[in-house]
Amino acid sequence: MKIIASLSVAAALLVAALANSEVTPPSKGETTNEARVTREPLKLPLVSPRVRISKGARRLLLYSDGRVVREYRVALGKNPADDKERQGDYRTPEGEFYVCVKNAASKFYLSLGLSYPNREDAERGLRDRLITRRQYERITTATDKGLRPPWDTALGGEIFIHGGGSASDWTWGCVALDDTDVKELFDAVPKGTKVVIEH
């Protein structure tokens, strides 16, 4: 009985010590204090904005005036490892693109359309006989003028940065962010912004 009483006293002292300490449990939805991220609003307009996406790291970096001002977690296509080659391969393309469309009515909340296929994709497609000479010319003419390239060829198209969540790779080849992140990015990035997607 004495041992049980001693353990009860020790437990009571431990509870009291914890109650008086400065350690607070994480609030609902948090795992640690490090999970809290406080960010100041972006200073808009950004200066020479550009975007760099690392497929391997699943990260999107937003630059203003040559320095990183935001880093977002991303999800990729269901077949994320390789470069996109054709319609329906579920791959996220790699290369240099630009924002050619801004869609505020996307079914994935908000979306920024990318200029895929680009000239390099068109050259590969023509070489591999996936597209015709006429389709090649339509793609290269559009990208030379900074317009939206054709999205109706065997190379595929409609590659967007959009919302819907970044927990796992689930898209048909697009880059997905959490909705709060894509809202901030959508508001900060104008059409024509350079986007580099790396392996």
C-alpha cells in the first residue's frame, strides 16, 4: 500500500509540474510548434517573378527580383518520374514554359495554364512522328508569340498549376498545390511568367 501511495504522490507532483511549465500542447491539426508557419503577405506586384518546380523535391519556388519569396509543396502526375511525351501518359513535363492562361473558374479551384508543349516538345514530336508538320508549326508559332500552344495534339496539353491538394501524386500531369497556396500564387503571378520544371 505504501508503494502505491508513493506512486500516486509522485504522479500528482508530475502533473502539477507540467501544468505550471511553459510547454503547451499543439492546437488541433498541429503536430509540433514547428508546424506553425507565420508568413507575411507577399509584396505585390512581384519584381520579375518566375517559378521553379523541382519534381524530385516536390517543391515549387516563387521568385521575386531574383530571390525566393515562397516555397510550396506540390503533387505531380500519377506517373511522376519521367518527362511527358504524349497525351495520357500521366507524366508532368520538364523544361521551360510560361504562364499562358489564368483560369479563375477551374474545377480545381484556381489554375495557371502552362505553355506545354513547347518548341523542344514539338521538335521531338515531329521527329517521332507523333505530330504533323502543320501541328509543329502551330505549336512553334504560338510559343514564339507567347500565346497558348495547341492542346489538341498527340503530345497532350492542358498542363496546369492548380489547387486540389499536395499530399500525394494524383493528377493527369499537372502540378497541384493546396488551395490556400494556389490562391496566393494565382494572385501573385501574371500571364507570361517563366516556369521551369526540373527533374
